[in-house]
Amino acid sequence: MNKKYTCMKENPLGEIDTMCEISLSSDAVLRIYDVIKVKGSYVMCGWVWSDTDKFTSVTVGQFIKKIELRKGWNKVKLAFDASNRCSVNICLTSGTYRIYHLVVNAGDIVCDYDNASLTKYIVFGIYDQNMEASIYNESDDEIGFICRMQFNATVVDPKIYMIETGEYIEIKGSYNKGEVIEIDSHTGRKSIKGIYHNKTRNLINKMTASSSWLSLRPGINHVGQTANEGREHICTNIIYTNEYEGV
């Protein structure tokens, strides 16, 4: 299975920070949607960590560029022209990768790494096939999803939120290392469960009054995670399918 999830690892400066880790058992495509909307010049820059020396390629419309990755951190700088609206596709072979502050901007100036100006929101997910840079709902309707939060140390009041709308689900309480919270937001089966030492309990009464049941809107969605204490110890997976869901 191919997976993409949030982790806390050393960044290129040797500091512990949030990034996306991708684990591939087969070849996959990391797609960055909704960044190229009109014809023009663009620049992609950021950092990619690879577990071994290997080659990857980037395609944008008719543009194709082969990139050599060395074991460890690689600084990626790529300028290209786009003739119409399209996605940026990064073809990855099997292995492990870490993606850190990868951005695509309009223009032809390749910016250097600047730790003070980097965006801090978290994007994560889990997929069986193609890998996406963010969660893209291809259907015409809002759909529910399953969110699994696993804790690597004590976490207090974990929260998952939608960056575009500001809506969130916050679960009150203190949770132990190895504990899992599973949120199912599908219509007709909404639930919040806690799983610890192979025992399951109902946590729906721990959902705060200001929380809302979340869904993926048609198009691109960004999901963030936080907590009052221990947010760096949360490993979150989002599981979903692009399908019609009735109201």
C-alpha cells in the first residue's frame, strides 16, 4: 500500500519540524492541484528527502524534466512554462520520501530556502494508488471520510480542522501513547471511537459543542491537525473515496 502522512523529522537545517512522509510499495504520482491556473512562467522549489539514490521526473502539461535524487535531502529548483491550466505531477518510484515546503509560484525567480517565511500548515492523507499533494474530491458532492489519529506520546485535546473553512472537530481529554482515535464523518455512520490495548470505547460525547462534522468539498481540500498539548506526537491518516454520498 502507498501511504502519505504527517511526521516530525529533521529538516534540511537539522531542526525538528512537520513534513509529509511518503512510503511507496509501488510507483506512484504526487499531484499538486490548483497551482497553475493560467498560461505563464512558474517555479517549483522546496526540499525532497530520499532513502536511496534514484531518479524521478516532473511533468507539467508538455513539460518533462528528469531529476536525480541523492540519498538524504535534495534541494529542488525547477523553472518551466505552462500553456494552460494543469497540475504538477511528480513521478516517484518505490521507496520512502519526505516532502518539505514544496511550493509552486508564478514568475521566473527561483527563491532560496528561507526558514522564517515558510508556511506551517499540515497536509496529509492515505491513498491506495496515486499520491496527491492535498486531498482532491473529484465528485460533485461533499463526501465524508475516516480520520485516524495515532498518538506517539501523551496528547491533550486533539483537533483536526479544514484550512479553507476553519471548521474543526476537537476531542476533549488526555490520550496515551499508542492510543488511536478514529473519526468517521460519513453520512449515516458518524462516529468517534477510541482504541487502546485492543479495547474500543465511544468518544462521541468528548466532541466539543463548537465542533462540526467535517466533509471534503468538491475540488481541493487542505486538512490541518493540532492539540492543546503534544500536537507534534500525532500521526494522522485521512482515508476517503471519490464517490457520491447522499444527504
